[in-house]
Amino acid sequence: MEKRREKRLKKRSLIKVDDKAGMLLDISEDGIKVALPSLPTHRQIRISLQLEGEEFNLSGTIRWIKKTFSAHGSNELGIRIEDPPPTFITAVARIAGPIIAQ
């Protein structure tokens, strides 16, 4: 099994996956965990989210799915971000900055 390259940071935010509303649960420079009420129909997906006041439209691949029953949704998904732009990586680093400094 492939290990994560980057540490995930807990971050709660609204997100869209293939135009379906969901909740961002955690984030790294190359992946996210989200909760959705229903599953996307394809492994290759489109992601829209805001970080640090900037809107990002990204492409991703679903790596895993876990059925749960929580306030955020009934499906958790691990998504690998395909070719994240430098501005996305910078935004994630800004979020991580205060966490790393503690």
C-alpha cells in the first residue's frame, strides 16, 4: 500500500466534488479527505474549494471510500490531487505554518 507523502492537516470547509456539496475534513499538498452524502460516479473527479480566500478548481482521483454515518455525510473519500498548482501548494503551506510553529 502506498504511504502518504505529505502530512494531512485537519481543516473543515465546504467543498464541491463533481458539483455535489460536501465537507472537507483534512488536506495536504497532494490530497484531501472529504465527506459526501452520495458517491461520485467516476474515479476521476473535479474539486472546487476555497483556501485562504482563493478559489481552486482541481482534478483528482478517488483512492479510497469509507462508508460512515456522521454529521458531515455518510461517505468519506480519500482523493489524490492530480498536478496541484503552485498556488494551491502555497495555500496549504500557509495553513500548515501556524500548526508547525506550535
